[in-house]
Amino acid sequence: MDADVAPILRYPWETPPAQREATEVAPGVLWMRLPLPMKLDHVNIYALDDGDGWTVIDTGFDTGTTRRIWGDLLAGPLAGKPVHRVVVTHHHPDHVGLAGWFQAEHGAELITTRTAWLFARMLLLDDQTRPPPETLAFWRSAGMDPEIYAQRAAEKPFNYADIVAPMPLGFTRVKQGDVIEMGGRRWDVHIGNGHAPEHATFWSRDDHLVISGDQILSSISPNIGVYATEPEADPLEGWLEACERFQPMAREDHLVLGGHKLPFTGLPFRLQQLIENHHGALRRLTELLSEPKPASACFTTLFKRRIGPGEYGLALVEAIAHVNHLYKQGRVSRTRRDDGAWLYQRRE
């Protein structure tokens, strides 16, 4: 969900680095961008100078274009020094896509959370020519638009392995409470959830930097979605808990380096804004569900705008997350419609 960002959020850089170039956001910390072939058309990546080599934060998709851009970045802004570590904040393909390539081709150590690594390895094995029965049932349970359902049921689905390089066996785990050294700084590891399970964020002990991945973004809210892998999940609960847990640590001068959009300061306000946005969405949704409706009928109320075909999939999984949250809290009941869709209704 887009958020109206108040002036209290400040952006030290009004424009991102050009492709194949880097912006130094702090001594020894480079911000770069890689393209994505979707509406959210970029991912931010960072390189931290360890003296004898670089620690890279996230990697972009595994595509020929991305590999070529990385080649130019390695020879240019990274000055030919080796990438000896890759830190992956979470398992989504725009963040982990080339981690295995860095391991296999560059000898880099992979550092991530256990859940992120397990999810990535699991999804790499899931090569489908058509959506499996479980996915079709999941779509029906959400009340997916019949035309979109028919189209997607007949076509090859997105396969993780299409844009994520094979990952060699082995990684180094980070977990809540760890301290890791990168770029001449000590960083506390704090784990988020909701956007992705066991999402790593890094908070510098030595200056004002926070590497947030997609857990905290400046001008958009991270997508909070439910998928056929765990259809009864309540990721919104985990995401709200993480935002509230981060609040006591957040400082006005923190420079937040997110996975998308622009770096920003004003973290205490942004965390409160993100929390309130979702509570507001839940209140609107509760009012809407005075009459029984499937998750697919909640888009306008949740997002306050029209959802086009290109956004339909992400909107659907986020709508499911919100109705699941209300259901788990006992604020709505649900019944099955004849076509398999869950209908949710407010409890009086």
C-alpha cells in the first residue's frame, strides 16, 4: 500500500545512482541499483568496503543483463577488489538471485538467515509447467477473478529457478542478537518478519546506518502476502510485531538503506506511519465485511485505488494476509462458497 509521506521524512539524495555507477552514502558504503522487469523497476544493492574485499548486500535477479551490469560494477565502482561475502536480507529473487553465482564464480561466502536459505533452496526445486492443484485451490479460496484464474491456470507460472542462480550447498547463518562486522563497523542483527520470514536487518553500532532490506521502505509499504505454501499464515502479525519491536531502537538521524526507493532519515515517524497505515486498512476492511465477501473483493478498500492486471497477484496475496489476520484475531468469521471461495464477515 502506498503511503503519503510527510515532510518529516528526509531524503539526502534526490536521485538514485545511474546504472553501473555508485553513490557513497557513508565512508566505505556504496549504494547501487539494478533493474527489475516489473512495475517496481529496481532493487537497491550495497557494497561495504572491508579493506581487502567487499561485502555485498543483496544481488538482483539472475539474468544476463544483471550479470553484465555486475561485471561493470566490479570493474568500476568496486575497483576490481574481490567480493568475498554476500549478505542476503531475505529469500525473494530480486535479493538472492545471484548469490549462488557469487559463491560459485567468485568464491564468496553467503551469509543469511536459516529460513531465507532454506526457502531459497526449496523454491529452486519447484519447477512447474502449469500451476499445481494446491495453487489452483488457493486461488479459488481467495475468489480470484474467473478470467484471470482461467488465464493463469493455462499458462506456465513464474518459476523461482528462472531468475535465481543455483545455490551451492553451505551458508553462514545470522540470527537475532548476532553482531557482524562489515565495512569497518559492527552491526547488530535484528530479525523482521511479514514481508518475508526471518528477514535480516542490520543496525550499525558505530554510526547512524541501518540496512533494512524490504522490511522498512521509505515511500511504499512492503508487500505482506500469503501464498499457497502456507495458506493459513498470518504474516501481518509478524510484520506489525517487528515494526513495534524496532521502534525503541529507531533514531531520527538513522540513515535507512532500503531494498527499494530512496535512503531516508526519520525512522521513528516512518515506523509509526507504517503501523498506523495497516491498522487503518484493517479498520476499513472490518467495516466492509459487514456483508460476506472473499479476499478478492477487498482491493479498493485496502489499497484505496484501482488495481490493474499487473498488480493483481500481489494485491490478492496482501488481501488474503489482511483477512487472515482478522480471522485469526476472531474479528471475522468465514464460510465456504460453493465455488470454494472463503467468504469473510464481521463478527457483531
